[in-house]
Amino acid sequence: MTSSGTSPLISVGELAAALAGPRPPVLLDVRWQLGGPPGAGEYAAGHLPGAHYVDLDTELAAPPGPAGRHPLPDLEVLAAALRRAGVDADRPVVVYDAGPAMSAARGWWLLRWAGHGDVRVLDGGLAAWRAAGLAVSTEQPADGAGDFGPVPGGLPTVDAEQAAALARSGVLLDARAGERYRGEVEPVDPRAGHVPGAVSAPTADNVGADGLFRSPAELAARFAALGADGSVPLGVYCGSGVTAAHELLALESAGITGAALYPGSWSEWSGDPARPAATGALPG
């Protein structure tokens, strides 16, 4: 379905104004990249003033296993991390990464899934903040004492069987790079290819050359061309449920809500040899 509510993105200017206001948001630094280096080191070298670092691999995901490389986190681990970062149930949260939100989107999605109602992502991330000439800090804030208690189910998810059904009866977007979707390369997971019937929709196409998200109208047109206009059931997957959240963030920015995440994604799907793997481009 479509929505015309508040954008899930916040610009550098809007964030700077909010931080100077009477009720500044909690800032979460979720820098991460596949294969490293660890985001904690980058955080220590400079971050938005007052931001708390949250580790994607250990706090925003459970250990890798049969459910994929980044399963949904243990709720107690997630709660402890968010409370340490000072996240309250009634205080806005802004999540960022180095830019362009490939990992920050995971934090945004998890907080929304866990029931927090006021979470946004800094458009362009730290790169945009620096480009605006705004200050960064190496000072680590003291641990907070947030009161937010995660309650799962705030955003929809699907399992492998439901994802396969979505590819047949609705639209299942594959957020990975096109060459991984087509099965030409597979650098991480057990097998190459994609879920049969899934549509290739690389996350890189959600942003422009400046690292900022495309306009809501541009994103809506992009997704409509892929059959994802909000009129049919919609799901998204990627390699391990991280960049798929970026796709969901772009969808919501375009006003398309209700899309489900397949958390296990290709890392879970490809680990079961009984599940089929399609290759090449989708006919059509």
C-alpha cells in the first residue's frame, strides 16, 4: 500500500536543526561493510557529536548459522544495545553510517520492526555531514540508560517458503547487485543465482551519484517499473537481510509501505540444496 506520512529520511540540515532543538534525537552510528574493516574503528576516528556506536554483526544480528549470515538479533541483546545507546520509547532516533545508508537502513528497519515509532536515517550519512562542513567528534559519550523495550512485529517478515510464494503471487525484489542476481558471481554464499521468479532491483539504483536517495517520485517510478507499486503483496531480500533494508527504506521514502523483509535472504536460501536457484535475467 502507499502512504504520504513523514519521510523515513532526514537531511543534514534538518538533523542539525533538530540537534540544536529542545528535544534532540538519539544518534546511532551503524557503520559496517561486508568484509570489514570493523565500524568501531571508524567510529573512534570521528563521528557525529553525541552518537553511540551500535555493532551490526553482534548487536543488530544473531550469530550466523542455518538461518543466514545476519539472522534477526536476540531481543535481549538488541534491547541492551539500544538502552546503552540511550534509546527511549518516546524520543526520536536518527541512524547513520558512512553513507549511503546501506547499513544504517538495517538499524532503522530493526527499530521499526521492534516497535519504535520515530526512527529516521540520515540521508547521505557521515559523508554528507562532513561535506556540509559540520563538526565531528572523537569523544565517546557515556553509556545511556534508555527505556526502550523491543516488541517484534512492527514491520512484516517472511520466511523462505513465504518468499517463494511472493515471487509467484506478488513481487519479490532481489536487492543484490545484478551480477549476483544473474548468478555470474557469488563471493559469499553457498550457491549463485536467485529465488525463482524474483525481480532484480539493485540497491545502488536507489541513490544518485551524490550518495543521496533519489526523490520520492523517482523512486516510485523505479519501483512501479519493477511491478512494485503497492498494489500487490511485496517482499524484499538480499544476501543476508542488510541491504534489503535499504530497499525497504527506499520503498517507504517513495510512499510504498507494507513490504516484507526476508531476513534469511540468499544466505539462508542458498544453504539448502533442496531449494532451487535460478540464473540469468528474469524473462519478460
